[in-house]
Amino acid sequence: MGNCLAQPVENHPSSVKLSSPPAVLAPTCKKPPSTHTISSSSTKDNIIGELEELEATTTSGKIVTPNLKVFSLAELKSATRNFRPDTMLGEGGFGRVFKGWIDEKTLAPSRVGVGMAVAVKKSNPDSEQGLKEWQAEVKFLGKFSHPNLVKLIGYCCCEEKEFLLVYEHMQKGSLERHLFRSNETLSWDTRLKIVIGAARGLTFLHTTEKQVIYRDFKASNILLDEDYNAKLSDFGLAKLGPINGNSHVSTRVVGTYGYAAPEYVASGHLYVNSDVYGFGVVLLEIITGLRVLDLTRPTGQLDLVDWAKPLLPDKRKPRKMMDSKIQGRYPINAAFQIAQLILQCLDSDPKNRPSMGQVLECFRTMQCHQDEQSRAFQRALATSVRRSSEQ
Ligand SMILES: Nc1ncnc2c1ncn2[C@@H]1O[C@H](COP(=O)(O)OP(=O)(O)OP(=O)(O)O)[C@@H](O)[C@H]1O
Ligand SMILES: [Mg+2]
């Protein structure tokens, strides 16, 4: 990028989903009902059409043939001790997520603590979206293998009208919990590690042969393993990118308030770079430790993006916005560079936003500078220690 300076146990709905028509968004900041909105049969046909297209994608090394285990409901009941409430990891629009255990080799249910831990997502029987999101998840995630995408191990469908998905268990849960609902503080370096991991996952999706638009990039969909490696989850809203030289796809507006790009909310025109806007929002949440929308904040600060945008270009002001939990332990130059990157990602015109590849390049450059600076610091430190011992 030319002008890159660098160089819900989560039992609460973490965010509010968008629905068409978009007019219900913001002015009054009233929360609309939390719904997923792909509901018409024509949309269903679209999804199936898209999925068939994806099936036709030639294998390019990173896209793998699905090798998913088909679980029976009885097996998943056994793996989660009949979906016992104390095994619940969280709940979202699709339904509840439970922790279970399966044998690593046979994938048969096992006893607690034996074999490998899995997360079992169970559709809410009242959810109209269950089937469609389940289909999209199986078809997209079942095709991809990447270190920054959560691994789908298998699924179970159509028994007792339930749709279930079985994923690798991510020990540290979601970024949303760590940022907003935990006493633990994420260090600057850990925050950078997480955001770079998530950026890699998104870059991969955008650069697959058939571009994939993720459409639901947000802190609760970024899951963390025990070493804070980030993986994207939730492909229920993913969509194939534009074809035949088109710049965008036109589609119903779905996603999550606060993270969805303005052009998409306003017109239903979805660009690959609409995801970059969501990335900018998450990056802003990561450095400030604040939710994008929070009705408990003072007037003028309810919407983090509106509040932060005028402050980001000023070198002194981003410092005031930094998450106070970091207690000043971050490199000021890098923080300012990130503030500029956020501004670019949040540009109201998708064509002016960087691609995710360019975003990654910025982070790489930033890290190189940081490493150089830290090496220079270590050298200076070593010299000064040597001098003082010689005196
Ligand atoms: N693979 C996993 N490993 C560990 N925890 C998980 C896993 N998948 C989901 N969870 C937990 O379950 C919670 C709910 O996830 P889910 O994706 O259903 O909803 P959400 O992302 O919070 O909301 P939305 O429905 O809007 O996407 C997550 O926030 C996370 O804490
Ligand atoms: Mg989710």
C-alpha cells in the first residue's frame, strides 16, 4: 500500500445482527431484534448455487476435499454428556455451543478429559436460519484448511430437526471475551499476534481462486487457541466474491451492527473490501479495548467509529484512546501507524481501503521496525552494561 505509514462460558448475545431493510440501523441506536436474516427461498437457492460453484473450485493446494465425519445425534449427546449445561461454552444467533470429548483417531465419543476436546454447536430449534447457515458452514469451512481458520471436524444433521457442527476446541475462547469480559489483560504483543493471525485468515479467504467474502468479521468470531493463535469461525454468512470483472455482488444485508461496511448497509453492494471495513473496526476495538457499539457510553461515544475517526489522524490523540489496561506499555510509533491503518480500513469508499494483503504487509513492516528497534535497544543496553562494569 503506497501510503501505508508502516510501515457468549459466554452466555450472552455479544452483538446485534443486521437485517434488511438496513434503515433500522443506527439513528436512534435502538437495538433491533437479534436475528439472522437469510430467509427467503430465493436466497436459499442462491446459497445452494454458490455452494455448487465452490464445489467446482479446482484444488489449489490450500483448498481441500471435505473429509468431514458425519456424527449421529447419539454420539454428540454422548460426547457432551447430553449437552449438559455446565459444558456450555457460549451462545450465539445459531444456537448454543457445548464442549465435548472425542477419540483423536476414531472420532468416537470419549470420556471427559480423554482424547481431544471439541466444540459442538447445536442449532436453536426456533432458528429459521439454522439449515442455511449450517449448509454454508459445512460447504465453506469443510473445503478450507488454513492455520487461521477454525477446523471443522464434522457435523450431524436432520435428526430431531437439529443441525450440529463439530469444531476443534479453541482453549482461550473468543477475542470478544478477552477484550471486554475478562479481568486478564492482553499485552500489546498478544493483541498484535491476534490481529495478524486474523488478518492472515481473511487474506487467505480473499485470495482463494474463488474469492470468498466472510461478511461477519467481528471480535466474537475470532477464536483463540492456548497460545493466542487466532482462527476465524462462523462461515454461515460467507459469500463468493464478484465474478466476470464486477466490483461487487448485490445481496441482502446481513451481518452485525457496527462491523458491517457502510456501502453494504446502504445499498446491499458487497465488495471484498467490505470485509476490510470490519477488520478496521476490530483493530480499533483491539487497541481501545472498547466495543464498537455501547449504549452505556456517554452520548457522542456510543459509536466507537464515529467517535474515534476524528481523533486517529492526530499523533497525540490516539494515545488517549489506548486501552488503559495496557498501562502505556506499547510502542508509540507503532500505535500511531496502526491508527493510520485503521483510518484507511474505515474509509467510506471501499476502493480506497487497502486489500488484506496490503494490511498484512503493513504489519510485517511494522514488526520488522519493532524488531530492529528492539535489537538496537539491546545493543545499546549491552554496551552500557559493559561500560559500567569496566569503570
Ligand atoms: N470452536 C470453539 N471453541 C471454543 N469455544 C467456541 C468455539 N466456537 C464457539 N465457541 C464459543 O461459543 C460462543 C458462541 O459462538 P457463536 O459463534 O455461536 O456465536 P457468536 O459468535 O457469539 O455470535 P453470532 O451468532 O453473532 O456469530 C463463542 O463466543 C465462543 O465463546
Ligand atoms: Mg460466532
